[in-house]
Amino acid sequence: TFRQPRVFPAMTVLENVLVAVEQVQLVSGWRRFLPGGRAALAAEQAHDLLLFCGLEQVADQMAGSLPLLDQRRLELARALAIRPRLLLMDDPGEGIDSVGQQLLARLLVSVRQRGITLVLTAAGTGPLSSACDRVVAIRRESAFTAGAGLSPQHAE
């Protein structure tokens, strides 16, 4: 869940991502036969994910010391390590100010540009709706859809 970040607080940001990379890593070809080949590939993939998520500057910091926005970006980096086609995110903007939500929205647009489908839930609308193709609001068992990047209030 993205509502309550679940990071390994006593591990560095890089180590958090390495855990995810190493769990799903399927090393093929000649690299797996070289000493350290698997570890080198995992480190390379983890660094790429940190760069993509904007966390390269904090790679050596303890994950538990990160502000909430960075913990959410760390969770996203770990999720991307498994190369998903679909990500379900429960209220990823909860507790983050509007500037942070705008940064997160830009990151989510970049995730979508990689061909990954995102499904977000949210208690309300905000800057994250700009990362969406469609917004569906459910109120009292009624659903309606607003257009690209619009908030459900525009559909009323």
C-alpha cells in the first residue's frame, strides 16, 4: 500500500531497492558465471531505479529517515523492480503537500510512459489527477467519469 509507507527503516535507500531487485532477478547469459556478476547487475538495476525515481542523491541514507514523499518514491522504485504491467496504488498522495503531489504526479506520468498501467485510489482529488487519463468518482453508489486530468467536480 502507498498510504502507509512500508520501507525497511534500518536499511539504506539503495539496500531497500536491492532487496526487491534481487528477489525477482533472473540473470541470464554469461554474467551469471562471473564472480559478482549477479550482484553487479542488481546494483546497476537498483541505481537505475533510484535515478528514475529521483532518489540517487539519498541512496546511502537510512530509509527510515526519509520524508514521506521520498518514502513513497522509494516504494515506487521497489515496485518497479519487479517490472510490473499494472500498479495499484492506494492513495499515494495522502499526507503529502500539493508541491510534493505535483512531483509525484510527474513521476507517475513517467511510469505510464514506460507502458505501465496505474490504478490509483484517493479520498479526494488533487494534483495527482493530472497523471490520470480518466478519473472515476464514486459517491453514494453512483459513478461518473471526468475527462483526462479533470477532477470529478468538473463532471457534475
